[in-house]
Amino acid sequence: MKVGDSATITRTFRHHDICDIVELCGLVAKREVPGPLIGAMWSTLLGCHLPGPGTLYVQQETQHLRTAALHEPLTATVEVTRLQTERHLVELTTRCVNSEGTLLAEGSALVYVKYLTSPC
């Protein structure tokens, strides 16, 4: 893993996808994707792809800029911005765009990776 590495996932959420999250969070069902589902896309990337299994969140910041519509493909991306090898920490940017490339949410994540090694 090195600075600049990235991973991306695209998902289209439907009404049935939001039913459980709406119930769990006490939200009112709308025709938009709840923010926690966008965050779940980043969690999937971090835990399964980059850095991968064993990754633990230390901190996450997210700014939701626009609503995400149901039935529209959303693309979430994480990109490595800094490695703190000695502390086993990885800093990443997080972004989510719609099918037109409009930025819906962005932020950063700091994760702990037990087996982080130097890129050299």
C-alpha cells in the first residue's frame, strides 16, 4: 500500500435497502439514501479492499453536501493520503459521487492496520 492507492465501489440503493436502516435509526422514509448507507460503502472499501481485512476505524469525518437519490448509481472512493507506518495508521480521503459525477459527500478516515509495513 502506498500514497495514492485507491479503491472504488458503485452501488444503487433501492427502497427495500433503506427500510432496515430507517427503522434502526428512527428516520422517516424518504426518497433519498440515508447518510449511514454512504458511510457503509466506505466501510466496505476499508474493511474489504483498502487497506482490507483487520482494518479498524480510529476516526472519520464526513460532510454531506447533497442528497443522494434512490435508484441512482453512487460511487464511493477511498484514497490513501498518508501512511504512518511506525504507528500502524493510514489516512485516507473519502468521496461519494452520483452518476453525473456530482460530489455528494466527502471527508477523511484514519484507520489502524496491524500489519502495516513500509512501502520500501
